[in-house]
Amino acid sequence: MDARLAQYLSQGEGIGLEFKRCGNQPGADVFETICSFANRQGGSLLLGVLDDGSVEGVPDQSALPIERNLVNVTCNPKLFNVAPAIECERIPCGDGRVVLRVWVPMGPSVYAYKGVVYDRRGDADVRLTGEADRAAMAVRKQSYYTERKVYHWIEEADLDLSLLKMLRDEVRANDAGHRWLALDDEELLRDARLFSRDPVSGERGFNLAAVMLLGREETILDVAPVYRTDCVLRRLNAERYDDRLTCTSNLMLAYDELVGWCERWLPDAFALDGDRRVSARGVIVRELVSNTLIHREFVSPRIATVTIDRDGIRTRNASRALWSGPVDLENLDPTPKNPIIARVFTQMGRSEELGSGTRNLYKFSRLYSGEDPVLVEGDCFEAFVPVPDVSGGRRPDGAGVSDGPGVASAEVREAVEGLLARYGSFAASELSREVTSVGERTVRRHLAKMVADGELRVVSGGRSTRYVAGGGSD
């Protein structure tokens, strides 16, 4: 067997390789694959190979008519909106037959076959019917970074330039000799490329990167109306949520908000890096939050999400990826999404060089839970990092109660002590009004735990149940 053919067969079908049976003429599914390859990262189509990798081939004399048909169809404006480029190669497979390899490079346009846009997902050709999917594909194929788009009407008053002090403070902590520290505000904005020239229109002004980093909320809504990060805690009720944060702040402020929320609900489990105790949680949260904020396509209609559940923490955000599939240390080939924003975060010490985040996630995920993270690149970048067991022995039916995050437990306990000192007893609803950081359902779980541990007793209080200290009297 030809060595090239053997190599293709050993790879199996995937995002850049497809096997197709072929008779005298290629079927419609061949052109769907050509369309999806051109829309994604390109690929090779082997005509004359069955799905299971069996080589059937096509008669050598049929190769030329098949090639002509491929060219005629792809160049027909009634079938393809834009003609994708293709190249054909004949690979001998014996008995006067050949496997026809059709190579399709990634193209600059959004291609449609018979009015349908196809994208490549794994080893499948997927019809894109939603506007969000088509918009994401159009963004991915743009030849310039959207963060560089200049909005000529944006003025200094539309930005919160007081945040430049925070920027300088963090830059100074990271590098006391950094040149930005000697620049005034105008010079800093220009040197950081936040005030620049639009590569398409040629206009000079504040760009999208400046708006996302420093913009006031109303300014951000004007240029990115669906921008926000939805954070949801789902540990006890998967259908709803135990806590939620909707973050609409600019990136300078959002970083601390998101890091704080995630650290509040994730356990800071003991971890050793060599013989040194480290906060694996801190590194993991920083990397996930930085990635969600930096490597994100802000013009996409998709909303970024952070979800913490019993299994771990998951993030999802719109991306501008040139390929799709799992990301691991073997195939790590990072590409910048927003280099201007990434540079600012790097100078502040909030992120490191491109690719280091993935390596850190693998290293510290193993220290944290003993398991690898799951990272998947595509029009949406998805990350999952497992966490140590935080169930506290809770049964699946929820009858047992976890201590929950230490911060929430301490706040509930402090409020309980205050109410007992003032009134001697209290109702759950009164405690909920005192503890504003968690919901009433979470408060009641803490109360049940304190009753089970003998710290509180339940007494009849007329129409409502009341709680007194464990050693108190009715």
C-alpha cells in the first residue's frame, strides 16, 4: 500500500480528514464536506475509502471525470456562493484503481453549498442554522483583530481613566522599572495601543480594547451590547442555582470580581508543589478568569459563563479559533485572540506569555484534584477543571448538609451569634435578612447543620419555627 495512503488511514477520520465512498460521480455529501473544510481549518477528503477505513478505490479511468465534476460544481455560483479552492491527487491502491485525495484549504469567506453553511465539528459536517453560529464564523474569518476597531465617537469621558492608577500600581508591583510608569495618561494609552489607528478605516481614536479594559458600563453597552459574564453556583439544585453573579464591569474591574466570586465557592485544598505549599485554587482561578476575559471575542452574541458544580469549575466563552478540538500539552499551539488586551494583562502580572496558562492549568489541576483539566477549542472555548470533593458527606438526596464554603459558614455563624445576643431566639427568615451574601435556602442548610451538631435547638414560636442556643431553655 502507498505509504501516504497508509498514513492517512492510520489517522482515521477527524476534523481535517474524511473518508467517502465514490461511484462514477461524487455525491452531495462530498460537497458538504468540501464546504465545511473551507469554512474551518481545511482538510483532505479521500474518495474511494469507506467509513471504516477499507480501501475500495475508484477506477483509474473515472478519476478525470470525477475531478472535472468537482471543479464544475465548486465553481457553479448556483451551488456555491463562493468557489472554494481544491486540489486533487491520485493515490494508486492496486488493481487499476486509485484513491482520489481532494485537498481543501481553509478559505477567507463564509462558504455555503446550496444555500446552507456547513462547519466541521470533529468528524462531522454540521449545518449552521443559527445567526450566532454564522456570526462566530464570520468573526473567525476576519483578517484583523476586532479589538483594534476604532470608535471615533469615544472620548476620554466615556472611559474611567481613574483606573490607570490601578494599572500602574499592578505594573509597578510586577516590574518596578517598567517604562509605562514614566508616561503620562495620554502617552500610556498610546503606548499600550489603546489609542491607535483602525486597520480598515484608517481612523485614529480609542479602540475596542480601550473600551473593554477601561470603559464605563454604558459605553461598553454601546459597542458590545450583550457583553457580560454569568457566574452560577450549582451544587445542591442542578435545575436552578445556589448563588449567581452577573458581571458587566470592564475588564480591569471584572478580573477581581470574578476571581473573588470563584475563590469564594471553591475549596482551597492543601497542595504541595515539591516541598512547598501552594494555593492551587488561586492559580487555577486566575488562569480561568484571565482566559475568559482576554481570549474572548467581544463582538460575538454568545455570553461568557462560569459554572461551579459538584464536579468542578467550567468556563465557556466565544473564541476566534482557527481550528477546533481538544487542547492538551501535546498539541498546544496557542494563537492570540486579543493581543492588545493580553499585553496589558501581562504587564500587570495578571497573565503570562501565550501558552503558559494551559501548562499551568495542567500542572495545578493535578496538584489540586489529581486529575487533568479538559480544554476544548472552537468557536467557543470551553474549560473544565475538577475540584476536590466538597460534598462533606452529603447524600445524593440532599438529606445530609455540607459545611459549604468557609466564608459563607462564618458569616452565618456570626449572624446567628448576633441575633441570639440581641433577642435570645430568631426565625430563619430573620437570619436570611442578616446574611445577604447567600440565599435563604443556603442559610437554612447551615441552620440544619448547627441543629444536628447541637449548637442550636428548634423551639415552637407560634406560627413560625424559632431557633435558640443549644444549651438554652424553651
